[in-house]
Amino acid sequence: MVSDNMIHVEVVYALPDIQRIIPLEVNEGIELVDAIKQSGILEEFPDIDLENAKLGIFGKLKKANTVLREGDRVEIYRKLIADPKQVRKERAAKGKEMRKGSGTIKKKTDN
């Protein structure tokens, strides 16, 4: 049950091998960045660079001063290792190359 002037939110962060979801009860009117600080996730993952990290709510980028609402899921995004567009291009080029190489030529014979 939510107390007067309190809301429930979650703060989430994921690495390739671990995902952390921290449920919080916070004051109504709290900003996204303050919920992250209250969650304790920065102590658990000291590599998070809050000054430069991209932040969001339910997969949509948001500013650090966004006021949270009941049920919001605050997400801290980490830098991508590879550009997804570039990876897709390389995979498509590799597939195209493989298809070229696997073609066999049949000789036409006259009987």
C-alpha cells in the first residue's frame, strides 16, 4: 500500500551477466536522478557514470530531472559495445558473400 505522498518505482540496471531491479517507495515529485541515488545502485555498481549515462523510463530516453509517477521503471543504460546498425550491415554482407560462394554451376549437356 502506498502512503500519502509516496509512490512506488523501480530502478533497473543490467550488465551482460547480471540484472538488478530495485523496488523503491519514494516521495511524490521525486526526480529520476534522485530515485537512482536513493536506490543504492550506484554503490552496488560503482562503474555507473551518472553524469554521462543515458537514462530512461520504460525504454524511452528521459532527462535526469524528469518527475516520476507511480509505477515508473527507471532505467540506466550502459554504452553499447558495438553499433547495432553496423553489426547488421556486416552480418548481411557476410550472408550475401556466403550465398555467392555456395552457388554451383550446372553444365548443360546435349543428348
